[in-house]
Amino acid sequence: MAGTETEFTLDTAAELAHEEGGQKIVGRSPWVLAWRRMRRNKVALASLVIFFLIVITCLLAPLYAHHVAHSGINTQNVQGNVTVNGKQIPIVTNGGYLNAHTGKPCTSTDNPADCKLFASIPIGPQWFNAGGKYVLGADAIGRDDAVRLLYGGRVSLQVGIVSSAICVFFAVLLALIAAYFGGWVDFIITRFFDLFYAFPVVLLGIALGAALAINGVHWGPIKMDGSNPWIATLIISYVLIPYVGRPLRGQALSLREKEFVEAAIAQGAGPFRIMFSELLPNIASSVLVFFTLIIANNIVLEAALSYLGAGVQDPTPSWGKLISDGQELIVTRPWLALAPGIAIVLTVLALNVFGDGLRDALDPRAKVRVEH
């Protein structure tokens, strides 16, 4: 084994001495060691693959809408028909009394208490029996639910990812400023964080979303109506800044007192260099984990706000808005609400599992074996 190289890991000194045997030790950066841990976590990597598949599928929504479903995002077809197994079937039929348990028209033998009156009944899932059209059925005004599910996924993912990026950016900036300058600067920023902690996130989001959804945003050259997804994006990123900023501020405060920061100050380094060259790299792993996990949180929050009418507004679809629209037909056409609900569960579960795996991989106390 003489002359071979052994990668330096975070094992104990005793294990290194036993494994080393006089060999040369090669240093590896913490990011390389984190990747070595991460690639061993097959479940986390599989979750990341699932998330990317969901993203890619939603990005391909225009191709599916134009070349397969032949329907737009808001194309209404109340009086139209679709060919299913060689037969013409109306997309939306006239309403009537339906059995709440079976979803079929009521007969004289049904219990009257089980019968409910519906104004209109859209077509159910066709599962490719109609050549790719209405795979998940239609809504009450004849819009293809599969098309709206994919486009709604684009909106929900956009809101979740962009709002997380905005939230983490401002949270990191405020945390570094508060930790470095301290004093009255830290006091003001901390009180700003505490102010948001006084309000539940969902209630604050509902209050802001309801106010902006009615009048939109008209601030100088910036004009957005209530249906613009950017309103929900800004609201979600705004209300969650303290929940990321406070933990990062605590880490930056502890690093502020370390010797390497004092050495940088002694060498004449300015505030920006210390914050972004000394403090930020040492909290980068926490920032990355926060960003991953908060995407899942923001997707759920967007769905909740849209479901309650304070998030994405008509006619723009989102997964939360689709659940809200589908609840009216939950008895006869449950897929209208189940499909976006399943999409949210898969996306959030994949992100949370990957985020947990990423946190474990970036943990400097994790054990990695010496490899030859």
C-alpha cells in the first residue's frame, strides 16, 4: 500500500492512524465530502429525480396542450363533444339528481336522501380512450383538466421556487447585516423578525392576498392585476423571511466572534468582504438546506392561499386553485380535486426527503469512511 493516497475525511484520529499506515493523506473540501455522503443516500437522490421529472412534465405542458389534447389552458367547450371509442360523447351534460355514493343518475329505487341536484356534469377521466384528450376529465365549463393540471403545476412551481429564492436572499442579507454590525442595527432587524412572528403565516398571507387580489398592484411603472402569479410570489416570500433569517442570524452571530473573522478585521478587511467572504461561506450549507426545504413549504402555502381565494386568482390555474374548483364536483368527478392534491403531495414529499438527505450530507459531524 506504500505510495497510495488516502482521502482525508472526518473520521476520528484513531481510525485515521489505523487506516493510514504511513500513507499520504490528500485533503478534500467539505463540498466533496458532502457529495460522497449524498451519493450514498439512494432515497434522497431518487426523490430529487422524482422532483425533476415533475418539473420537466409541467414544462412540457404547451406541447401536450397543442399536439395531444388540442386544447388551451382556458379553452371552454361546454357544448362540444369528444370521440371516445368511436362514439360521440358530450363534454358537459345537463345536470340532474345523482347518487352521492355511486355518482350515477338516481332512480326510483335510490334513497332520496342520497340524491343531490347538479346543474351540469362534466365528462370523467378518459385515460387515453379519447386519443389523449380529457385524460383526467373536464371541469364544469368544459376545460381539459389534464392541461390545466400541467399549467397549474408550472404556476405552483414558479411561485414556490421564485418565492423561496427571494425569501432566502433577503433573509441571508438581513442575517449577515444584523450579525456583523450588531447594536441598534441588530435590534431593528430583530424587531422586524419578531413583528412577523406575532402573526400566523397563513392568516397574514390571507390578509395581504385578499387586499392585493381585489385591487392588484399599482406602484409607479409596476402594474399587476389580481390574477398575476407574481402577487402570490411576493406575498409568500415576504411573510417567510423571518423564519429563515432568525436561524441564520444566530449562526452568523456565533461565527462573528471566531478568530478568523478577527484576523480578517486585523488585515483591514471591510464589512462587505467579511460578510460575503468570511461569514457567508460558513453558513452556505444551511442556506442551501433552507432553500430546498422552503420550496416545499411555499408550494403548500401557495396551495392553501389559492384554495382560500387569497392566492392565485382566476383565470390563472394553480394546484391549490384546481383543488378549490374541484371540490364542488368531488362526489361525481373526484379526480378534479384528487389529481392536483396528489401532485402537491408527490412534489412536497420529494423535496422534503431530498432536503433531509442534503442536511445529513452537509452535516460536518457525519462519518465518512476512508477510501483507498
